[in-house]
Amino acid sequence: MYTRTAAILILAFMMAGCVSSRKYDAAVQELSETRQSLDQANTEIEGAQKEIMQSDQKLMELRHQLDLASEELFDLHVKRQDLQQELKESNLQIELLRDLEEEREKRNEIYAQFVSRLQQMIDAGELSVTIKNGRIVIELPDNILFDSGRARLNGDGTRALTQVADILTQFKDRRFQVEGHTDDKPIKSAVYPSNWELSAARALAVVHLLVDTGVNPENISAAGFGEFQPKADNSTAEGRQLNRRIEIVMLPNLDILTDEIPKVVD
């Protein structure tokens, strides 16, 4: 009986030990698998972190490229504005050149009309028609218009200027300036203290006659230059005679010029 009981206890003990060993082995196996899973997870985490670092690096590079592209885009925008401004200025210059060319053609047409209409007086030596500094100039010597030292028009001067006025009245959109010139011999009279006063008085006398003959007073002015714009040498009698003159100048059409204030360069 005892022996049987002992055997049963031994068998039970052995079975109990066998069960513990199995649990241990299972626990060890589970731990090993957990470690493997943990190692695999760590490996995956390290891979993911590496990918994140690579992505961050790539993102930084893309941001840098974006900054460069933004700067280039800004530069292109500025350059575009500059080119647009240059184009605008070029178009304005082209338009101005076109207007100037039209003005030159009109001036040449008017010059041809002046010469044609005044040809008889030109041939008689009573006046000349020239283009000087881009302006049409009708020039009359003072001995045709005035007596020496006087600013009152004589008969020949009145007749000559009346013919000129008939032509000037046809150009109502044009402005004219009558300019008086003398030689360099001082006058110093009670009426005319200097050649300035004499030249200005003669220019005004011509203006009054032209206006009385039909020239629009808004389109005509007078100026006295005295002896300070000679066309010949005052050392000879012939030169002094050429310098004593009246010039009727057709002023250029300044309406084609812009009123825009030019930029001041520092």
C-alpha cells in the first residue's frame, strides 16, 4: 500500500515538474519571440526615423529651392516692370519722333508756300525766306522798312509787310515772333537809349501793322535783340547793313512736346 502510494506521489511530482518545464519553455519561447518582435520594431522605428530624417532633409532642400525660385520670380517681375517701362518710353519716343516728322513736313510745306507767294519780293531783294535752326524765317532789311534811326514804318515797309500779312493770316494755328536786330553802333538818343530799345520798337511797329492787317494778336509777339545776334561782321558797312534787319519767325509747334517733368538723376 505504501509502495503504491509513493509511486503515485512520484508520478504526480514528475507530472508537476513536466508541466512547469513546459510553462518555462513556453515563457522562454514567448520572451524570445517578444524580443524578436521588439528588435524588429526597433529596426522598423530606426528605418522610419531614417526615412523621416531623409524626408526632412529633402523638405529643407525643397524649401531652399522654393526660396530661390521665389527670388528669381521676384527678379523676373521687377525686370518685367522695367521692360514695360522701357517699352512705354520707347513708344512715347516713337510717337514723338512721328509727330516731329509730321511737324517737319508741315514746316516744309509752309516754307514752299511762303517762297511761292513771296517770290516776286524775293527776286526784288525786298526780303528772303530761309529755314534757320529748324524755324522758317522771313527776313526784311531795315532800309526797306524804316528810315535810319527811326521806328516808324515807311511807305515801302508798309506795302511789303501788308503782302506778308496776307500770307500769315492763312496760318491761324501757327505762332510768329517778330524780332528786331541792329548793328553794333550805339544810338544813345533821347527816344532810344540803346539799340535794344530801337530794335524792340521796330519789332513792335511791325507787330502792330500785322495785327491791323488781320493777323491774330494771340499768335504774334515781339522781341528786340539789339546788336547781340549779328549775322555778319560789323567791321564792314556791308556786314552792318545785313545785321540791321527784321525777322518774322514761325515758331515750332510745341504742343507735340509732353508736359511730363523729366526725371532728375542724382
